[in-house]
Amino acid sequence: MSTPWKTGTDDDFVVRTTAWSAPGCHPVGCGVKLHIKDGKLVGVEGDEESPITHGRLCVRCLALDEYLYHPDRILYPMKRAKEDRGKDKFERITWDEAFDTIVDWVTKTREKYGYQGVAVMGGTGREATLFYPVLSYAVLQTPNCGTPLSGASCYGPRCTVTNYLMGAGYPEIDHAAYFPDRYDNPEFEVPEYIIIWGKTPLESNADGFFGHAITDMMKRGTKIITVDPRVTWLGSRAEYNLQVRPGTDAALGLAMINLIIEEDLYDHEFVENWTYGFDELKERVKEYTVERAADITWIPKEKIIAATRAFAKAKNASIQWGVAVDQMSNGLQMGQTILDLAALTGNIDNPGGITLAPKASLTGKWRYETIRWVNPELVQNRIGNDVYPANRSALTNLLADPYLEALETDQPYAVRLMWINSCNPYACPGAVPERWHDAFLRMDYVIVQEAFMTPAAMGLADLLLPVSTYPERDGIVLPHFGRNSPMVGAMNKVIAIGEAKSDFEICLTLGRRLNPEAWPWETVQEFLDFQLVPNAGFTFEELREKVYHQPHYEYYKYKKGLCRADREPGFETVTGLFELRSLQFEAWGDDPLPYFMEPQYSPNSTPELYEEFPLVLTTGGRKITSFHSEHRQIPSLREIDPWPIVQINPVDAEKYGIVDGGWVGIENQFGKCRQKAEVTPTIMPGVIHACHAWWYPEQDQTEPNQGGYKKSNINMLMPHFHVGPLYVGAPYKCLLCKVYPVQGLEE
């Protein structure tokens, strides 16, 4: 037996495949070689033929066997009585029983509460990101689909601002990922500078970007500018490291724009021929002098000036921004400033700038198109649409903050069936996790779809469905969820453990019973061919054979009529130009130009509160050993990172009696938790940086402890409904707090 993707004998073979999830991961599309012997995984190596990762793997990929064969993994459907929620009283059932139960519960809920009486809550990053909207819209036919994340503040803000400023998919650093010969391709030019803004790509590899592409390009001469309250690994090697007060990034961006215009460093050809609103933007930014930005952001003005000039004078340069920009109430406007900086310097769709792609393709597009299976009146009347009109046209997902209140009050209508798909709402995304906990308990029926027991699964699930891992399923890997995919990879099924099913298999089986018109496919492969053939021109079997496919890439598409549906030059916007002044934002009632808004709680906006809580709190720290709240029970990974870490500057540690490695209480007006201190000069004085998504699988998972999800969960300090003007963005990254030494994890 020998094919491009599979070599060896029937009992001992190696398969080339592409990693996604489960285990959880952003869809980078890491190339892996899985060694299967006698039906069991016995080895994992990087695939040196991968066009993106070139044989490199993180520790999570290398620990795949520990994940697959962990004794606590959920492998069979299970059910328990509603009165036993929070108790370990699950009983194994068959898939037929599980599907019959779901159909019965959905039917009863629809009859009593209507189709809107059902809701789906999903997580982020996993392959389920593609399918939980489909489960909601095309299977259950409910408009109530989303996450518990306040302000939709992950990835969505970046995609929203990109859609309406230039009518394109997610913009990414040009790292030659579309080219088989990568950096040696004659069309590609290495960026002279890259700004990494609020992101740690080496640790997070977020949204489909392989972080080590940064170091690849640094070896070829690229210089780095980082904007972060910490000195990250890349920041320590950066030409300029701008340590910014959390939540003030927009002031920095506006000052950079002002300096570029004032010193005539902008690209006149791009601005004059391809942008709308330059004169208004020029007038707006005059108030954001470098001196004012330095005062607001705590960055010395000399650094701002030097970094701005270096970026603007570069032959080509790129910007990458992360979830830190989304997770502030001013995040949408901050996204405007970042894209404006790229536009003003002519670094859009040019070699070594930022790449553009259609808004979505393949499964990434199809998942949201399935909303056509929901009654249009229900879609228009989704909770929050009356207050946030942008949601009607810009977002298909529900708004978490008003939805939580609806779950608590049954207003404007009651929801009684909740499906939680690959989401750990208490320990990971949800602000005010205890309120989500209580709201979910009001449901008549709760279905949880997971690979491991989580606090939500133990606390809520009446029906527990096992999710398969990527070696147990056929599928497609789409970096950036189809919004800017430089590669399409095949997930090749090689083993089966227990009775776990993929997200699509669950949707297909249940969809054929509840909404058969939307589900014409008999098999997974038929569906994959439906996705691939019209869009890419080949079948799944053909993709499987070559494992990876890189689509052709054209630079300067806006000049060639490749960005617009009418094939005219320009951008797919209201004006046909890159909108420095957004007509769509204006139509929704917001300022069409970018602006800075001081965080709701800060040294400047709440000085009296700052006296009680004298440190700026930023959260969301990533570790390579975990994906959000996942992997906490994997022995080798937990050995590397056994505890949640809060980073504190030595000056602050001495002031508040904190010792390196000691337990720290973190508290503000909303709540408190405990993490271990890392005393380090890499975090700026006056700021602490806390890990997110911590819980303890080794602890009692039944009520009331539920894996200790409250003990180190930094979201216990997050407020509810502190969102941006268009709903987008929430202050996960910019609050106030105090710290003090405590004796240990427990009270």
C-alpha cells in the first residue's frame, strides 16, 4: 500500500493529514504524519511536505495520543435525568436513542415555545465553528445561535470592520502562504516591517496564521514593531516595542495616522485613486498629536515617532492584529485605525503587505448562508436587533449580553432547549459566568457536545454527545474559516475510538430528520464534494491524494476588477473605494471616522475607583500547551504549565507584597479569583496580565465545585454589557483591579 497520503501495510502504516480539531486548535492546517499500528496511534511527526508548517509541530500535536486515549474522554452518548444535573449520574445510551430523544425534545419545545424556543451556543476556533451555525439554522431552524462572549469580541470585530471598509475577507500578513515555493516565489517580497498589534502569534497561531512565519521572514530581513503591554518573545527581538496602556490603542493609531499625514509620508497614488474620506480623516486626527497619545497610552513620544516613521517609509510593510483589539469597547474603531494605516501607506494587496480574499469561501461561506432555513421574521426580530441595527445586516450570530438577560427573564420570549456545542461557557468565554450558569439551569432540556467532561457538561447536560477527533473524521481544514485561506487541507480518517461522531455527521443525521430539504447528501464525502467541486474544481478524494491545495493568488486585485461582484476596479463597498470614512457605520448611527474612547474603568475615566483598584487589568494570556480551556487534563502539557499565571512587574510586586511563584488574589468591583504570580520586568509597571480559561479537571466536577471553575477564572472579574457603540467589543483587556498575597488556591 503506497499513495501520496498513506504508506505501509494494512496493520502498520503512516498517514499524512492536516490537523484541526478536536483537540482544539485554530485552523492553521498543521501538517502531521500519524503512525498507526494494529489500529492504534503510536507516533506523531510533522509533515515536512506541508506548504505551511514544513514539518514543525507544537507540543499539543505531539501529545495527540494522550488526548485520544485519555481515560476521561467521552466516547459514547450519555443521558441523565434533569433533576440529576450537576451529579455524576450519566448512563450510556445508543446514538439512535440520542437522536430520538433530540427529535422529541425539539418537537415539544417548538410546539410550546415556537422555533425560537431553541438555542445553540458554540465555542471558537474548533471545527465546530463551521458547523454550530449550521446546526442552528439548517437543522434546528432557530435564529438563536452564538457564543457567551460579551460584545462578540473575538474575530468578529475584525471581520466586520474589514467587510465595511473594503468589502473583503479577513486581512492577513502576506507570508507567501499562497505560493508552493513560499518565500522564494518571484512575485513575493519580504515585508520590510511588520507591526504585530495585540497578538502573540507564536503562542496562539490564531485564526489560521502559523506564527513561525514571522520568524521565517525575520531571518530574511523583516523587522518587527510590537504593540503590547508586555515585552513578548517577538517584542524582545523587535526594532520597536511600544508598551501600551491596555484599552488606549486607538489613541496610538490615530496619532500614527496624524504623523504620517502631517509629514507627508502617505502613499498619494493609493489615497487619491482608491480611498474615500481622506480629507475628513485628516481633519479628525489633528487632535491626536503624538504628545497627547504619549500621555494617554504611557508610550514615550519618541518611540511613537520612530516606529511610525519606520513603518511609513518602508518599501512594503504589514500589520497583524489580534483579539486584544477586539476585546475593548473601542475595538471596532481601533480596527479602523489599523486598516487606515495599511491603506495610507499603500500596503493593501501588495507583495509583503496584507492579503485580501473574498469575504468567505467553501464551508466558511455556506455556514452562514444556511440562515435561509430560518423564518425571516424570526431572524429580523432576534434579541438585540432593535437596539443594535448593525446586527441585522452585519452579524448572523445572536448578541450574548442581551441574550443572557432574555434567558434570565423570558423576555421577549422564552428559550427552553439549549445546545452547547464545543464550548466551555463558564470557564472560558463568558463574562459573569455565574449568571450564565443560573440562566442555563432554567432550560427544560440541555444538550452538550464535547470530547471531555467540562464544568458545563457536568453541571448542565441532560444529553451528552461525544465529539470525534481529527484522526477519526474526514474533513477539510480552512485557515481563517474560509475568509482568507491560503491553503485547503484534507483531514483523513485513520482510526475510530468508541462511538464519537464529527460535528457534520451529527448535523447530517439529525438534519435529515428535522429539516430534510436542507440535507440532500447521503454521506460525508458527498457533502465535501459539494463544497469543493464548484469552488476549487476537485473532489475530496483528489484533495485527499495530494493532502494540500494552495489556490492561485493575485496581487492588486482592486486594480483588476477582482474585488467586486461587477468586476469593476475598486472595492466591494458602498462607494467602490476603501472607506476611510465609513458610510455604513454612519448609517448605523455611529461616527463614520475612527475615534478614541477611554475605557469605562481606567485611571482617567474613574480616578476614584482607581484609588481602590490601582492596577490596570488585561486578560487572555495564551500558552502553547492549551487551546483556550482545553488540554488541562493532558499530563505532559499540564506538567509544562501546571497553574494559571498572572504577570506582575517587580515594582508592583514589591509594593503589594507579591512574591514570584506565590498565590495572588486578583479582585475588582465585579469579582475575584486566584492565580500564581510571575514577577517579571516584561510587563509594564501599573499593569497586570492574567491567564484566561482556567479550571481544574482533577478536582470534583460535580456541583457545587464543578472543576473549580470559579477559583482561577479571570472572567469572574468581567462586567456584563459593557459593549461598544455598535455592540462590537467588550473590556476583557482593559479593567482595573487590585492584587494581594493569599496562601493558596483554596479559601
